[in-house]
Amino acid sequence: MSGYDPKAIESKWQQVWAEERTWEVANPGQPGFDGSRPKSYVLEMLPYPSGEPHVGHLKCYAIGDAIAHFRRRHGFEVIHPMGYDAFGLPAENNAIKTGEPPRETTERSIASFRRQFREWGISIDWSRELGTHTPEYYRWTQWIFLQLFERGLAYRAEAPVQWCPEDATVLANEQVVDGRCERCGTPVEQRSLEQWFFRITEYAERLLADFDLLESWPEHVITMQRNWIGRSEGAEVVFRCGELDLDFPVFTTRPDTLFGATFFVLAPEHPELERLVAGTPAEQAVREYVNRVARESAEERGDEDRPKTGVPLGRSVVNPVNGERIPVFVADYVLMEYGTGAIMAVPAHDIRDYEFAKAFDLPVRRVIEGVDPEVARDDDGLPYLGDGPMVDSGRFDGEGNRAACEEIVEWLAAENRGRAAVNYRLRDWLVSRQRYWGAPIPVVYCERCGIVPVPGDQLPVELPGVEDYAPQGRSPLAAAEEWVATECPRCGGPGRRETDTMDTFVDSSWYFIRYLDPRNTEAAWDRAAADHWLPVDQYIGGVEHAILHLMYARFLTKALADLGHLDVQEPFANLFAQGMITRDGAKMSKSRGNTVSPAEYVERYGADTARTYVCFMGPPERGGDWSDEGVEGVGRFLARLWRLCEEVEARGAGEVEAPAADGDARALLAKAHWAIDKVSRDFERGFQLNTAISAVMELVNETYRVKDALYGEPPGAAAVRFATATAASLIFPFAPHLGAEVWERLHGERVWERPWPQADPELLASDTVTLIVQVNGKLRDRIEVAAGAPREELLALAHESENVRRHLDGKEVVKEVVVPGKLVNLVVR
RNA sequence: GCGGCUGUGGCGAAAUUUGGUAAACGCGCAUGGUUCAGAUCCAUGUGGGGGCAACCCCUUGGAGGUUCAAGUCCUCUCAGCCGCACCA
């Protein structure tokens, strides 16, 4: 008998799958397309190819592959493609350091990823492989940009934006975390720059509403997106500055507090600020304040606990509800990015306004009665954030503030001084980057025609070669003079190309559509292929993409559907967010030196062990700490299955059709069917892969325990063979090489061509059950009873139990609870 | 501050869906077998306490409650993690 040699087994099957292109599927209309079977699109988030794949990749693709195999064997035509999110900063930063072109480092990483995915035995349709950095791909990224541009969904505008000095580029809001660059951790700066945006805010309402269209997404991911979009209902109310003939709309969720407004505040970035103070005594002080704020980092400014600062403008605006003139301030606690960049301040009913009023000795006027000891900061119980009857509010006095909200808005709307409004926290998606390694934005600036889109037939606008990749506050592309200077596609006059490239999140927002028709040179995709395969039935990836990637992809899908290019509103019907693997309790990183290289473990234990281990560590949606001993345990289990197979094979056990089994042989068959049922249910109930694997372990353990007693008789030997083959079949989604090998040895067939086993209900149902006997809810005995035994019999058996009798002795039974087939509880006094 | 998740042996965890045997499976540990020996492998044991034993008591972060019965349901509370946060 030879030992378990994963290397030999794994390379054998990898070769079969590669040569026979086992996992390739055809599109509608292509030869080999099988329209008789339902489709299933199983997709893991595509990797960013940098260096080598890490264990997070292993886990993601192991989970996805298990699902893909499970679905195939349930009769689905599974499409399971792979590609590379290959544009991005690490390759470019490496180029700045070493001079090696990003394309070369990227291609090298891709080769390494590709090789390892094959070594892991992931069932990928390699005919659909793509890289987002290839002109064949980004040509269509550019096409999508132009589609959005034509519909006004891509636009160029000057706006306050976040600038990362380290990466020397602007960032989207989503890519700024705690005032720092999401990628490199450098504090970002605010700048006012002209940039390209995608109008995602136009889709805010649908991005919220269409959560209803999703089949199954983790609730917390939906919550995170909902928070991010940040919808709030309220009113837009116009405050007028008569002296300058200027209207200042504000957004408020509390129109009921309008009568309590005692001052008015503008954000330091407010565009009308200059006009309000020009030539006034306040001009100097305001300018100094604005400059000071501009130098603050986003982090400093975001600190709530900081004392309130600001400067009075010496101007006033009129409160539309009572005609009062209230003074105007500039203060940094008002943000230009939210609402209109101006607020009415109601210190009596808002903590921040209250703090500002105290700092500047401004009047505080209560307009809602009530006390909230939690927030109250003074003896009057102010500020008060709760509900109550209105006071000092003209004709609304005495009314409940909730009801008054609506009435006040109606009244203002009738007078044309306000209206009901909805406001979102979501900002438009800033997509331009002043960097080299990305898809060039396909527009030309012409002195005569302005911004001119590059015509579709001139795509792709290819990335030119450059000498120096270092950004100098502008895109490195700007140095490629010959490339920049071009003809205006409209008038033929001299034009200059846009030198910014697109955010790489644009690339990864549509790759799952390109997979469906990756070699198409005439269109981004064939409509019939997209209509057939979309949406992605099961998407798998890390929760770190809960907002960024997943929201962008949802937006782009909706926009493309509106443009008539797609038939689906949501790209990912079901989402599985895997948990992060840590090492020694900490996130793995090169600087900590606690990384785990999958290649090392694949080399030592085989891919099957590594894959099965990451699925067995714990519930896959939860994180877990990597354990070398744990890997070994899984390796032991697979080796045990292997030895079992060899033993069964060597003995020729169970090769002849066996007569119906009974006794111990039947019990082993029952265990096998129990495992079939358990693994199937665990897959179906939210991918509880850890317990599915443990069920197969139980089956193997049980087979070991009874095999020697069973080999002697044909039904027993057949049961051992069946149990072993079933274990192989059930472990196949996790350990495909071993599963295929064992099944082939025992059945001479290819396990992936076999339907998923069905549990026999007759074998699932046991003839006897363990009756739990309790006295006063405490376990006192367990009795084996016939499965269908009636209530009276169960009670009688319970009363007969010696131990039960002891506990009943001298007591009166006041109640008898019987759960047939399960339990008897005798309540005594 | 708002929202979400988690808390069970020495460790990863199971049972939380349907209230009904707490700790399946794996790791670790212990004992025995195999071996010249070690590794491997095989078998048995392994929440805590008491008892020669049969058995008994305690135990799911903490405190209450509902119930014949609570890890599971309800209320309060503590701790950790994640997201958002001067959002008007």
C-alpha cells in the first residue's frame, strides 16, 4: 500500500481538466451550448494581481469553487470565469521605484496567479480569462465612459475634492477612510479641482429601493450601503439676504424648529461667501478664517469634540416663517459637501448649534417643550432633541411638533419659500486620477469645440509608453507630448487629449459582463449572452468591498440597463461575504511579517488539504486565525479517506452486487445517507461548509470503526465501499482531486459527471429513537424506543426507568409532558 | 452618538432555523497498541466539582423574566469587533 501522494493525484487531474477543457461552457448560439439546463453564474471577486495570491484568495476561490461544483452536480450549467483587476497603483509605484514598466510586473503577477489557481484545481472556464489592463478590455471601459458621457452621467466639474499627497492623485469619497487615503493611509488634503465625475447620486433612490430585488445579501452589507447613501427626509427652506438680493436655501430634517432659528451659518467653502463680505469690515477676518480652515486636515475638522469656531459676517438673512432677521456666520462645523453648505441654526434643539450659540453668546430660543436629561446641558433642559408641543411658534403653538413638520412645509411651499426635500449623503463618484496605470479617459479638449468625446471607432485610446511614471501633480501621461497633441475628432483642428486615467474601480464595475463575451471585438458584449447569463447568481468576496466595489457595480449596471445595454437592474442576486483570515490574531501584512503563503502549504500538504482547511476553519462568513495544526488535521482526514479507498480497492470489497443490507451494514448505509443529507442541507443553508466537512469526517470515522467487522459478508463489504465512495463524492467540492481519484478507483467514473447523491428517506428514518426522560426538566434517563411508539407507551417506559423512579419517590406527579419521538418530562411536587 | 455583528471547554467551533440529550467535528492533551526507537498510524479517554460505584451537583459574558423545559425567546447590562459620524 502506498501513502497518500497529493502531488501525483493533483497533477493528474489538473492535466485532465486542462486538456479536456472540462469547465468551459458555451454561449447561446455557439456550438456546445446546452439550453436544456438552467444556468448558474458563480463568481468570486476578481483578484488584483500583485506578487502572489494570499490565503484570502485561497479562501474566496475555495468557497466559490465548492459552490460551483455543487451546482454543476445539481444539473446547472455553471459559468465560472476568472480574470485580473490589473490596473492600479502598486504596479505603478513599483515602476517609479525600479523603472520596470507596470505592464511587465503586472503580467508577471498574472502568470503567477494563473499558475497557482490551476494548482489549486479551481474549476475555471479559462477560455473567458481577461485582464482589465489590456487594450481589448479597456477599449470597452472607455466605451462605457462615453456611453455615460453622452447621457450626461459622466461630467466634468470643479469641486472641492480629496487629494492624496502620497499617491499624488484625487480620490473618490469612498476611498477616504477617517480622513486618510484608503490605500496608503496618508492624510488627505482638500483641494478645489476640475475633475470627472459619474452621476451616481442620480441613482441614490434606486440604489436604496432595489435592495428589494436582491435574493440574498448579508444584512450588514445592505446596512452599510444604506448608511453610506444616507437618505434623509426633510425640507428645503429659503432664507433671503435682502441687501444683496441673494437666496440661501438650507436643508433641514426639522422644519418644526424653524421658529427657533436664531442665527445662520455658511460653510467656509460656500461659493457666496466672497460676495457677502467683499468690502465689509468682516472681510479680513473671514478670509483669514477660511484660509485657516483650508489648511486643516479632514481628520482635524471631523473631530466633534473640538470647540466650535467661526466668524460673524456682519450680514443677516430673513427667516421665512416669522420674518426675523438673523445674523450670518461662517463656521467649519458646517460642511459644503452635505446639503446646501448652509444651515439655519436652532440652538435650543441641536447640540452643535447650542455649542456654537454658547461660544458666541447668541440667543437660544426654545420652541418645543420637553426635557431630555440625557442631552440637556443647562438648567432649562436645553438643548432638547425630543418631541413635544410647540411654543413661541406663531400659529403652530400647542401643536405636536411631528404634525407641525408637515404643515409648516406645506405652508412654506404655498408661499414659495420652501418645499419638502430629500437629501443624500452620497456624493457623485469622482473617477479621474492623475496617474499612469489606468484606462485613459477618452476625450479630447478642442479650443473650438470644447470637450469632445473620442468616437467609438477610434477606441481604444491606448496608453502611451512614458519614461517617467512619477506623478507631479498632473498625470504622467501629460509628458507624452506626441500622444497628447491630437486632432479634434469633431472639427479636425488641434486638440489635446485628456491625460487623466480612470479610477480602477471603473474597470472592476463591469468585468462580470465582459466574461460573458470576452473576445468580442465588435461590442462590449453580445446582448444575448448577457441576457442569458446575468445576473450573477452567486457572488463571493471580502466584506471590505461592501461599499466601494459593490455599490459602483450596482450603479453601473443600472446605468447600462437604462442605456438599453442590459436587461437586469441588479448585477449580483446573491452575495456571500467571506470573513478575513488572520494570523496570531492580527491582519496579515508584510510589515508585520505574519503572512501565510498558500503555495507553501499546497507544496507540503497538497491543494486539497489547503482548500478544505480554509473551508473547515469555522463558518466561512466569519474570520478566523490560521493554524498550522488545523491544516495538519485536515490533511490527516484526507489521508484517512485515501487509505480507506486503498483498502477497499485492495480487498475488492463490495464489487459484486450485494443483497439488501441489514444490521450493521444497514447502519453504515444509514450513516452515509445521513452525511449526504447533512452536506446538502449545509450547502443550501447559507454555505455552512465547516459543518458539511465535519459530516464527511464523521462518515469516514464511522466507516473505520465498523469496516473490519463488515468486510466478511457481501452486504457489509458493499456498505463499506458505498460509504467510502460517498465520502469521496461529498468531499469532491472541497477536495476535487482526491474526490475524483477515489471515485474513479471505486467506480471507474468521473465524479463531476455524476449527479449529486440523493439521501434515501428510508435510510434517513431510523427505526428507534433515543427517548429523553426528564423529571422537572432535568435529564434522568435515555431509553431506546421504537420510532413510532405512542404516548402511553413512552410514559409507561419512562415510569419504568429505575433512575426516574428514584426521583419520583415520595412525590406527586402533577404534569406529564410528552413530545412523541423525543422526550418525556414528568413534573413532580 | 447612530446602526450592525459576536460572546459556549485549554483552542477553532457545533447545537441558535423548529425552545426539548450542551460541547458534534477538528486541534491540543493523556493512556495503551504498532515500532529497536522516533515520526506516522490504530484504539480509548478528555467541560468543572463530588463519589469505590450507581449516580449527584454546577456550567453557554452578567442579572432578571417567560416556560413543564432556555445556549436558543423577552427585558436590562457588560465586553469585544465592524460600518457611519459636527450629515443639519
